[in-house]
Amino acid sequence: MIPCNFDYYRPESLQELGQAIREAPRPFQFLAGGTEIVTMAQAGEVAPKAVIDLKAIPACNKLAMENGRLHMGAALTLTQAATSGLFPLLGSVARRISDHTNQCTITLGGNICGTIAYREAILPLLLSEARAGFFRKGRVVEQKLADCFHGRLQREEETALLYLCVEQKYLSMPYVHVKKVKNEKIDYPLLTLAALKAPEGVRLAVSGLCSFPFLVECAALADPSRMPGQRAEAVIKSLPEQPRADSFASAAWRAFIMKQAVEDAIARLEGRGG
Amino acid sequence: MIVYKGKAEITLLVNGRTHVLWVRAADVLLDVLRGQLGLTGAKPGCRNGDCGACTVVMDGLPVKSCLVLACAAEGKQILTVEGIGESPLAKAFSEARAFQCGYCTPGFLMASLRPFAK
């Protein structure tokens, strides 16, 4: 059981969300799927005075094409994102996060904003230049996700993530998704790699390799005149930090499987050998 | 807007029956099912969302009841292993002796109830 007591707010509109934020005792936490908050509260690692449940807010549950963009509410579960078929790369990534049962509870927003470092759901969104809608000081503010995600989603205090939007053109681009694990199929990643073949070239986003997920920034990656192996080497040299070393894998092993995965992804997306 | 402070009265729909219960906002569904409704089929295992012994079906999909706040389950249709009775799935498990100690078998049954769309 959760040893602390807290108040529970379930707003059903943005106006009520603003009211809940004004009235809730501090500190409070936003609740979507709740898997992380409940787990941490049961372990005594967090003790909020209130939780604000976002799941009844229409903007947080929307899943629709509008004005050339796919609008995905932050309270959509990984299962909903996967079974909709609207964003195949996101669906592929979502199906490998945790297990099938937890995917029915874990939300897009929860996975992106959570404290667990992998945040794999962010990868397709970074690749597709997604925009994020926030509820900040009573207003909905939208900004490019890449501008406010640097390993973790940078949010002002008391700001809720409401939705994510992706332009339609990205939804049908060829993609590759690979998740490398040490033991069981359901496991934290040694490496999760998502790749997209955009008109200007291959894009990559990675989780599990370093201490945070990131979009690969390497000019050589999109250079078709270079062989995949050369481009993979260039990507390894452009990493934002050294690969992680832990009980699952050494940094050298992670770098090795990353290089192999990048080379393979490029070859598959460009229809060529290594 | 729903606001629950301290202990609050909530309504849960479990196995086709409506129950009015007093719960803390911090009570998880697993403890409410077992402690207040006597539905002890769902089991506390890891209490961390890993083992699945607490699995129930909520609005047609399996969820780990140790990770769901009871008040967040309001308005949902909850199905526990007690609610599937002598279903073909339960009979198949029994006939095939598809269990060892049986503690987490309810979790297996509820997770197996609905095939996942590919």
C-alpha cells in the first residue's frame, strides 16, 4: 500500500485543470497512467500532497488527424498508440516498452516525462520533429519537442504535457526500429535505435546507449556517398557522451552493438549492403 | 471536477456489480478488491508492476491492479478472475494442469483473456 495520504483531483476540462493546479496542496504531481507514481509512492520515494489525474481531459486523450497533423494526447496509452496504426514507428517502439499488460497503462506522456532514463517513446517523436502542447499558467502553449527535450523534458513547474503532434508526412516514411536486450525479450534496453528515412537522408534517435535518449547529430549520417560502415563510425564519434557501462553491458559492448545497428539500419533504409 | 480528500466514497463496477466503497485516494485497486470486496483472486506479488499476479481486466484490457489507484478506476468495467467462473479458458488451464503452486494463475488467466491486436 501507499503509506502517505494525498488528495486526488480529476479535472474534465482545461479550465478545471487550471482550477486543480490553483487549489491542489503542494507538492502535487500530474498523474496519467500512474505506474511510476504509484510504484515510487509505495516504495516511499515520493510523497505528494496531491495528484492531478489528466486522463479525463479531452485534449489528453485525443487521437486524430487534424489539419495535416497527427494529434496524440499525452494520456494515450502505449497500447492505444500501437493499435491505432497511425504512426507505425511509434507503434513499433511502444510494443517493446515494458510488457503487454503495462502497455495498457503506461501513457505516452508518462513514458516521456518519467524518471526512468530510457523514455523510448520519445525516439519517434524526435525523429519526426514533433511539437508538444503544454498547459502553462492557464494557457495552452505549443513548442517544438526537440527545443524542450534535452535528455529529459524541460518543463516549468506546474506545467502539464497535454499532447504531441506530428506532421502527416512523417507517418509514412520508411523506418527501422531495433531493441537490443541482454536477457529476456521484455527488458530494459542495452540499445533502442529508431531510424527514419527522410527526404534529406537517414535520421537516428537512440536510447539506452548513454544516460539519456537523444537525436543523433552527425552530418556524415545523411551522406549517401559514404558506405554505411563509415557513417556508423562517424556516428559513434559524435555521441553526446561516452556509452554507459553497467552490470548489463560494458561501454565497449554498447558501442559495438550501436555501430552494428546503425550500419544495418542505413543499409536497410537505403536498400544497400554494408 | 472530481476531488477526493482524505477518505472518499467511490463507486466501482466489478464483475458486473456496482459497489459503493470508502477508500483513501492513495489506495490501490488491488488492496480494495481484496480487502473490501473479498475478491482475493488477484494476488500481491512484487507490488511493482513486474510479476503480473495482480492482473485484472479493466475496460477490456489487462492491467496490473497494484499500479492502479482505486479512485482512478471509477467508471471503468473491472473484471477479476472471480468473474470469469467456469470459462473455457479457466477449464483449459484446469484440464491441462497449467499451474504449479497456482498463486499467480489468476494473473495468467486475466492476461490471457483477450488476445492482443497485432
